[in-house]
Amino acid sequence: MLKVRVENRTPNPELPEPEAQLLLTYGQKTETKTAVNGEALFEGIPANFREEQLRLQFSAEGFRPIDTTFSFDDELVVLAVRRNDDLATLSGIITDAASGQPLEGVSVSISCCQTLTDAAGQFTLQVPPEHQRLSQRLDIFKNGFEAKSVTTPVIPGETLRQGLIRH
């Protein structure tokens, strides 16, 4: 019997724990398990695989995949997992709502970070792990325009687009 314990090394109370899929390969056999409460139990591994190399693969949405081998000489394997960068970057373009022209110098902020748009109206916020969320509230401000707050889902690779209305 082999117990695999999945330990999230980037915990964040705002984000779900990993719903881990584990593949264990030994000899010609591969077993798949879903970790429940951070643990999975692989039973029925033949004794002749003791001290042999086993392969363990981990995958979970929002986490870095792991593909590792280990010697089966203990009944517990602790797998330290970390979030990937899916929620680490917010980027977008801010325009004048009436003209559609990009706005430079617009303040864009979330709870922890702030940046200004460039000449093309573009911004990028790098979000530290403890402030990452599935959706973020953006506060957008520029003198001469109505301030705006929007809550938006964080979708990897998507460019957010917002227009500001002049006073």
C-alpha cells in the first residue's frame, strides 16, 4: 500500500485547494486516483516492486504539473505542489469610451498593486501569490474621467478592455 499526500506549498484561502489527479506507474501497470482531502491511496502494489523506481504524475487545474520517480521504500510519499502563474498577471487596455482612443497615465489598481497605462493605453499588473483570485476588482482612475470599479474574472492570456467616460 502507498499513500500519496498532496501538500499545497502556495496556500491561499481565496483559492480552492487542488483537485488532484494522480497517475502511478509501476512495471506495465498504471493506476489513476483522485486525491480526496489531499490524499490518495494506491493499494495492491506487488511486494516485488519494493525498492523499485515508481513513476508518479500529478495534475490539477491552477497548479504546476509534476512528473517524478521515486524508490518505493516507504508507505507515504509527500508531494509538494505549487500554483502555476494562471492568476499572476492581469493585463488590459484602457480607452476613452467616446472616441475609442487609448488613454495614457490611467491609474489601474487592485487590492495590493497599482500601475499606470502606457501611450497605447496598456497596463500589466503582476499579482503576488497571496493576492491572486479567480476574479479581481479593478479600480480605474484618470483626471477628467469618471472613476470606475469593475470586478472581472481572471482568464489567463485574456486582455481586459475598459472604456472611461469623460466628466
